[in-house]
Amino acid sequence: MKTKNSSIKISAYALAIFLSVCTAGQAAVIANWENDNVTSTDLTTAADTVAAGVTSSVLTQNIGSTGAWTDALSGVQNGPTINSLATAITANDYFSFTITPDSGKKVSYSDLFLRYSVGANTAPATTVFTLLSSKTGFTSADGLDTVTAALPSGASIVGTDTFTLGQALLQNVTTAVEFRIYAHNTGTNAMTRIAIGHLFATNGTDDLTLNGAIANIPEPTTWALLTLGLTCVTVFRRRRA
């Protein structure tokens, strides 16, 4: 009976460790930016919220020159020649930020919400935003997501969309990852101004939100105890059978 009681205690402890390991990473906001009060000359903006367990760089605008909009991190694209992802990559037309897990932490990324403002001298015009990462050197082989912003008429529009992540290369990440949102034009007319945020509006809502889960990396001793506990569970069940 003493052996069985000991096995039960160890098994309960192992189960507690197992549940702790499995539930350590809950879905949450990793970082978010609310670009209210950004000026027309700003090239960067700091994150408003950064989750515990990671650090975030500033959000950087690298699309041509700075735009003429406020309350949105905006840039003026280099013209109609930026008409494919390849030309956008060559021209370095992107917005970017970097997330770095703390020591002993791992991150699994799920999605990236985007509020965009786009404008064109001549409508209709369309811009495609493509999310790439440093995990594969910012190549289309990332297999990440795209978002399309269409301007059917008028000088500018504001819209929202979400990049879906979840690819294997962005799960259980323990090193820094830079994300870049490249922008290129499609169609006859070129988009001129491209921004993250709601132009001319301090509406108090998120403009860019990265979601995912942050978890602890179990130490070797934790795994050893977990293995021992699960082994005891197996032995105990066999004896009872």
C-alpha cells in the first residue's frame, strides 16, 4: 500500500507539472500599436502594449519618404514601378518591427491585425500588403499572408484586415523575429500614400496588433520529473490491472 500511495503522490505531482507546462502559453496580445498622435514626419512609433516575456522594437516606416498624414505612420511610395512583391523587396518598401523572447520563454504567433490608410492621385488603385519575416530572410517562401487594400474612388480610404499566421516556422520561437509588411501596387493606377493607422483620426483603437502565446521553456529537471511521474502512472495502472 505504501508503494501505491507513493506512486499516486508522484503521479499527482507529475500531472501538476504537465498541466503547468501545457497551460503556460495562453493566447494573448504580444504587442500592439495605436498610432494616434503620430505626426506626418515620424519614421517610428513605439508599441503601446508589450506582453510580459518579450521585448518589442519600435514600428518603423521604410516606404519612400514620410507622408503628409497625421495619426497614421505613413509614407509615400516610390511610384508605379513598385508593382510586385519582388520590386517592393528590392526597393525596401515596408513597415517593420522585431519581437524578442526573454530568456527561458518561447513564442507561438497566431495572427496580426492591421488597420491601414491608403491614398492615390488617380483611382481606382490597389495595394497589396505582404507579411514576411526574418525566419527565411524575407522571401516569399515564408508562405505568410497577404492583405489587399482597394481604392475604387476618392482620394483615400481606411480599412482593416488580419494576416493569418500559425506556420510551423513561427511556433515555439525562442529567438528574435523581425516582421516586415511589404507594400506594392497592382492595377493601372498606383497608390501613393500608404500608412498603418487611421489617417487624421485619434479614435483610440489599435492599428497593429500581434497575437500569439508566450510560454515557459521547461528546464531539464522539469522534464525529468515529468517523465518519472508519467512512468509511475504507467506502473501503477499495470499493478492495479
